[in-house]
Amino acid sequence: MSTRTARQELVVDVSAALAFGDEVNTISADVHVPAGRPRAVLVCWPGGSYDRSYWDAQIDGHPGYSAAEHLVGQGFVVVNADHLGVGRSSKPADADRVDVETMAAANDAFAREVRRRLVAGELDEGLPATGDVPFVGVGHSLGGLICVVAQAQHGTYDAVANLGYTAGSKDVLEADEPDAGAGADAARRAAEEQAAAFFGDTWEQGYSVAPREPNHAWLHAESVPAAVVAADDRTVAAWPRQSYVDGLLQGFTAPYAAKVTAPVLLAFGDRDIPARPRDDAGFYTAAADITVLTLPDSAHCHNFASSRRLLWDRLGRWAEGAADWLRAPAA
């Protein structure tokens, strides 16, 4: 087992990839590196209402909730990053232009710079220069959607793990869907109304806060300790509101999923948002390989579930296995 190194902050200027003129925009992340040659590099993105700390949760009196700590201890580089408009990453002045495609473009620019530094031996002084280990995008919930969009539009990663975002019906979110054939405008209005309901009084701020307390029933299984849920609630982060609109928009995701050719891991809790999580594999019609798993005793926030280590271990083995696809002969 590898020894965890000190966490380091990495800030990357992604302005050139974005259409904000002379405005400077950056992505901020924490980098965790193991001792010796890594098994894979995991670039991890949080879901809605979370910042990068979702991947490195440190809860007083309750150790063992840090995916980064667990995975770096097994020999993986973990880069847990804040999306554009979230956490310590920059917030463009025009919040409503920070939609899913814009966030995906920023994520792609950030990830490409991380990969460049990895290949050049510049990511960390103690990390051997290597470019042939799998470079994997990992996203939870809306972060999973943004990873899929980045992969579809930019081919950012060698493989993508989408943990908890469904391209199909959001069964537990209980919104009135527009009538079939009502048109794109009606569908977007419905998504905007649903997003506004999540954000409540902060909707007009553009970078808005969706409190977690009203959604505990689908975020956390009953086995999650109350103190852990309370600590999680205190980490709530503002998000650009248009990302929620895109994520809730009926039919938005499927065209992107269909363009992903890299290996895909889909993971859902056994009481997650979709009623039939295995159906999501059907959206990834061009993927080289699809793995679907259902995590026992888990709701939507898998990193707080009693079974979280099962997911982390499986994620690590799957990411390392992506090397098989990198070495596969061209057709």
C-alpha cells in the first residue's frame, strides 16, 4: 500500500478555452499523489451543491470518508477539482453563460494541462514522469454529466466514470414533465422551474445555493450517521444555476452519451435517482466498454454510504484496467 503525500493546491488558467474575452478564469484543485509509479490518474469532479471536498471529506470523529485518502493509499493519483463557478475556481461575471458545455470546456482545458504536467514530470516533485498510465475522468451526479459532455465534445480522458447521473428519467426528483410534443421551450421552462425550486431564495444570484436538508431522503441512506449528514450539510457550495437547468432538461444528456467512445463506468446507489439504473447503459451506444454497478445500502451520495469503500475499490480496479484498452490494437 502506498503512503499518502501532502495535499497540494493546483490552479490552472483555462481562459483560452472559454468565450469570456479578456476575463481571466481558473480551475482550482487539490492534488494527492502516492509514493512511486501510480496505477492511474483520477481527475475527480463533484456534483451539484458540492465542491471538491466531496472527494476528501474530513469529518471530526468519523474517519474514513475521504475517497482521495483511500485511493491514493492504493497507489492512485487523485486530483479533486472545483468546476468553473464552484468553490475556489473562478466565477465568470456573466453567471448564466456558465452552462454545462462551458463548464465541460473548462474541465477539458484543466485536465489537459494536468496530463501535460504528468507526462513532463511536472505534476509533483515526487511523482515519476509517466504518460502511459490511464487518465480517467470521474464525476459524481452533475459532475458525471459534465465529464460525459467533456468526453463527447473534447475526448478529454482515456475512460470516464459517471457516478450517479442518469441520462434517463429522474424518478425521485418529482417534477411535472411537459406534455409529449410540447416543444423545446416548454421543456426548458419546466427545467428552469425545477432548478429554481432547488435554489429557492438564492435563484436570482446566478451562483446559487441548493440546501441539502430538504433532500436528505434521496441523498443519504438511513444507515449514514446523523453527525455525518449534519457535517455534510455544512459544506454546501454555490453552483451556476444554468448547470442545474441543463442537468434537469429532458433529453439533454442522451446525445452526448451516444458520442462517448471511451470505456465508461456507471455507478448508482441501490436507492438512487433512477428507478432502473442498468437502463443507462443503453445511452452509451458507441462506448468501447460499459460497466454498470449498483452500490448496496447507498442513496445518491455514494461517498457517505456504508458501502462506499466497495465503490472506491471497484473504481480503482476499473480505472487501472482501462490500460488494456489503451494497449489494444487499432481496428
